[in-house]
Amino acid sequence: MISYKQARKILKRSKIKIRTELIKSTDCINRVAAEDILSKINNPAGNNAAFDGYAINSKDTNNLNKKKIKYFKIIGMIAAGNRPKSKNNQKFKTIEIMTGGLLPKGFDTIIPIEKIKFFPNRQNPKFILINEKIKKYQHVRFKGSDYKKDDLLIRRGTILNSNHILVLKSLGIKNIKVKRIPNVLFFSTGNEISDKEIIPDWKVRNSNSHYIKSIAKNFLFNFYYGGILKDKDELTFERQIKKMLNSKIDIIITSGAVSAGKFDYVPKIVNKFKLSNYFKSVAIRPGRPILFANIKGKQKAIFGLPGNPISTAACFRFFVYPYLQTLLGINEEKPLKAILKNNFEKKINFTRFVKSKINTTKNGKIEVEILKGQESFRIKSFTNSNIWTLLPSGKSKFKKGEIVDCFSPHYPNQNF
């Protein structure tokens, strides 16, 4: 039995290749950027107005004061989206400009509409009156002040979201290169598993496949369901692995048949293949019997998860998803730090994934409570939880007030 840290190290060095593809930038939600994305243009594209007002040349106001007033002739208007017209002689001229309008040649500053004095009147303006020195570049948004051409917009390995669509479309980027979404084939195992709603007491409803399917979009994989493998289906499972080797499937995940019972055939079948990386049984709770293997010479991987629903959920979150992160080139998740609200004790050499509830106090502190009912067969505490707390090996007692690491069960921590 190896430690959780050792298992994670094996996962990191067991990468399989996930190809890239070109997609429309509008379709990039929950995709991973396969390369750095650079700006192709300046943003803003030119100097433009930050306020509605009147544009002037600031030099024309250098000698003005309350005793020396100057009339600036209104020569036109520029709205956002209008092409500005250049004229040779702009001295003591002004042009009305709307927010976002490009500043025309010969003008370098803007007086907000609220400060304008019109002549002869506001209803029939021909001039504006200025009786003070106006600073250069007042209320001007400068060309490239947000992004300059070739600036980094999005770093490779970023999980893309709506914020990224906004910048991509604003800067005219139509297509981007992303990592292909990994394809996962999932099997439930065991004669006791049933897809029926009404079952006898000796059967168990198939919930694991539905749970894994429900989180597929959030955790960046395509879900394919292979059905239920019965206790006699050893050869069927072996055929499915062989079939995977020449298919679009990247990872097979099984739930159940991975421990040491009479019908736990997953390890035996997996070991019939040539493997480059492998582990079986990790010092964790829940989920100790977990199995992982790379097929040697093939860009394929297998996870054997315990059949207990909570063990399946925990092992997916703390083994399968970190592995997907590695394949997609995403930076390792950072835990959400929280203050422990209650004491908890565990075996010193085991890493524990505990069902917990996180909340924010009135004064802004993030607290987490470890719930009662941590046994892996109990789903009530999982239903009431909203976070996993990870308690590492090497320590047995965790006291109220300590800072602990937390991970969302519903989506990656990058989404916080």
C-alpha cells in the first residue's frame, strides 16, 4: 500500500497524450487553452473619449483665465462608431464627442458636457466658452492602454469561461486552439447493481454512473457509459480494454470489483496487459482499494474505483480529476483554506477525505465543519455537505481553529 503523495506522483508521470483542436472562440466554455493567446490588435484601437463632451486642443487654452475668455467654434460631432474627419486648421475649434468616439487629429483633450458653457445658448449652440487652462489628455482613453498588440491575453492551460469569451470577441479572435476533451468510458460492476427503480433488498441501485455523468461537464471530460459488468463478465471486461486500445476512449473507469474478494476481477484482468505505470491500494479513506494503470505503448489509462458510492466520489475527485488536470496541462489546484470548526481524529498514516460543510461568518472568515457520519456507506452526510476537507497523513489529531485544505465536490477549485 502506498501513500496518497506517492500515488499522486505516479499519476503526474503517467501522462497520456491529448491532442489539440481548433474551435470557435464563442464555443470555448469549459475548454482548456492549448497555447498562449496573444492580442492581435491594440485595445482601445485609438485614443477615444472617456466621457460625453467637447474635444479641443489644450494648447489653445494656455493663456486663458477668468479675465481672458475665448470662444471655441463648434465644427461638428463625433459619435462612437463614426470615422473622425481630419482638418488642417483646428485652432480655437471644438467638436462634440460621445463616449467611445475616436479623438480626431488636432485634438488632445476633452471637456465633459457638464462643464460646458454654450454661446449664444444651450438650445442653439455655436460656440463654447473657455476661461481656464485645460490639461492635455483630460478624459482620454489611450490607444493600447488596455491591451497592446502581442500582449498575453490568456495563458496556456487556462480553463476558459465567459470572461475569456468577452475578451476574445472584443479583440477579434475568431478561432483558438484548445485541448481535446478527454473521453471516459465508465462501467459499474457487480451482480448486486441494478438500473431498476424497484429492487429487492439484496440489490443496490446503480448511482455511481449517474453521479460521474452529472459532473462530467464541470470536470472537463466526455462521459460514455458501458453498462454493468456482472460477476461472470471477466472476459467482457478484457475485451472492452482491448477495444479501447483502438478507439477514441482515453480512460476506462470501473466502479467496484477492485478489492480482494472472490469476484473482484478488475486487478487480475488489468494485469494481463503490459503496463508502464501501476498502483493498487493507497493509504486513504474512503477508497483504499483504488487501482490505476497505464497501458504500455498506448495513450490509454485505467482507473479501478471502489464500488461504494462515497468512495467512488472521493476517488474521482482526488485521483481522476488531478490526472485529467495533468493531461490537459492545467496548473495543479490550490486548496481553499478554511478554519476548522470542530475537532477530528484519524489514523496517522492515512490521508482522509472527509465530508464537510463550509460557510462564511459575519466577519468574513471561512469556516468548515466536519460532519458526523464519515463512514463510507453513509450518503446522508454527503448530501448535507458542500465541500471535501483533505486531512493529510503524518498527523492524527486536527483541532478546532486549525487551517485545513478544502476542495469543491461540484467543480474544480479554479472556478472559485
